[in-house]
Amino acid sequence: MFWTPELAQTLEEAPWPATKDELFDYANRVGCPQQVLDNILSIEDSEELVEGIEDLWPEYEDIINEEYFYNDNEEELYD
């Protein structure tokens, strides 16, 4: 599975918890990118409930943390 913040963000409104089939159906209906659909299809256990995007990509919480992204505007504030 390959995730980026942008890809993961497309599933933020998904009906969590959900099975693989439910996630695929949701992602297909809302027009998620093909990479998201491929990632969902690569989930091994189709009956296991996925509680959230963190189950698919454990680093997601770290990625959405404000400190993760470098902001040029913040640097200007301290000059």
C-alpha cells in the first residue's frame, strides 16, 4: 500500500468502522483516486472491520500533526 496525506484525506469522511467491501464501495461512489481503490483492494482480510485510516496507515496521525509540515510563512514571522 502506498499512502500520501492527500490520498488518506479522501477517506476521512468514510463510514468508519467499515469492512474492505464497504470502504471500496464508499471510495468508488465518492470518486477517490485509483491509488486509493488499489490500496483498499490490497487489504487482506475482507471481513475484518477497519476502525479508521490509522488502521491502514499507522503514521497518518503523525502526518496530520501541524509540526510535520514545514511552513515558509512561519519562518517569516520570526524574522
